[in-house]
Amino acid sequence: MDVPETLIHMASELFARRGYDATSVSDIVEAANLTKGALYYYFSAKEDLLYAIHQRFIDAEMQQAQQIVAMTEEPVGRLRQLIISLVESIAEYHDEVTVFFREMHRLSPDQFAAVRQIRDAYQRIFEDTIAWGQALGQFRSDIEPRLMTLALFGQCNWTYTWMRVDGQLAPQQIGARMADLFLGGTLASGG
């Protein structure tokens, strides 16, 4: 790992375990075996690490979602794959997701606006998939795509609080079951 990645990784781990307030810049650089000068060369403040932590996992989620969109030709299969990918990402980036959900309120207004922009783009992929399925009569049309997407995110995003990589089910299996649960309530009758 290069220096910025090392710092992001160590900050993610420490913020997830100890919390943002209980973790100092000194703690991060000590764990990374670096100096404060190295940290401040790449990040102007501890808060900037929060932004970088978010970018680390949302960029990966966006890339995966865009690949799924490019490779799927029907909405039900696409939504299923998007759900599985989301749950797998939460497992893979567990510390980053934990930190973001606990500490996102600490971002500066400009950073939060940038975060909101990419998260909105990610959300639109799900909404567009649902709207496409509704237009084809595959998903229920009595619920708005945005509300369905927010319900889906509510269902999946909180897995960070209980899902364990070494648990009884692998993240992919949990994602498949989450997809089954969600699709069971959204498919049009006979769909």
C-alpha cells in the first residue's frame, strides 16, 4: 500500500474500533508507522480522512454497479445483482462503512455535498433499474422507485451492524437472501 492508502486503512480501522473522537492523529500515524508530516502531506486534517474513507468504498461500489448495469439486460436480474454487490461491498469495506455511518456528520459542508453527489448517482442506478422494471410490468407500480430504493438501502445498509465475514453465511449468500426478501415484496403479481 502507498502512504495515503496506509493512512486511510489505519484511520478506518481505528475510527471503527475506537471512534473518531477517541482516535488522535498521533494514534493513526503511530499505527501506520509514519510521521505526522507524512499524514499532513496528504491530508490537511483528520476530517479529510473521513472523506477519503467514504470515497474508498463508494468508488468501488459505483464501479461495480456500473459493471452490473453494462452486463445485465433485464431489470429483475440487474436489481438482484446490485443488491448482492451492495451487501458484499458492505462486508469488504466493513470498517469504512461503519466509520461513515457513525461519523458522516463530521464532514465539512463541501465534503458532504460531494459525498451526497456520488451517493445520489449510486442511488439513481437502483431507482432507474426499478423504474425500468415498472415500465416493463415486472415490478409493482404502486410504489415510487425512490421509496423502493430507500427501503432497499435501509434493509441492506444496516447489515454492517451484524454481518460478519466469518459468520454462518458468506456475504454473497446474505446478499442473495436480501435480494429474495426485497424482490418478494416488489415483483408485480405474476412477475
